[in-house]
Amino acid sequence: MFSYAGWRDTKLAVIMFVRERALTDIVGKAHEALAAHRQFLRWRDTATETELRAAVKWPGDDSRHAELNVFVVHTPSST
């Protein structure tokens, strides 16, 4: 994700489209994966239960921080 952003970018977003029915499990796994990432700093308050917000540090520059929002969107399959 950082390779798609410029060094000046301080707001980052990921949108995850999920077809599985167990959306709560998917959000939980995303929460665990983000918390374990080496760039993770701390959690931020969220507006909804399908959103994750975190402060992250920039790779190669630990004093440079960005805000990351992860949005999990349920897209039910048509079958």
C-alpha cells in the first residue's frame, strides 16, 4: 500500500469487498492482521463496526505517520 502513496500522503484508505457471510469474522481477522503489522502504531476511534482506523508509521521513516482507514463492504453473491 505504501508503494502506491507518496511520502507527503498522510491519509490512506483500503476498501475490502467481501462476499462471505461471516463479515464479523473477516473484520476480526483484519483487525488482528493490522495490529500485528510492523507499521502499526495505535488504534483510532471508528464510526462503524465495519471500519478500522489506525495510525501507522511510514516505512523507512519511523517519525513520519499516516492515518489508515480500512472499510469492509459486504457484497453478497448473486447465487
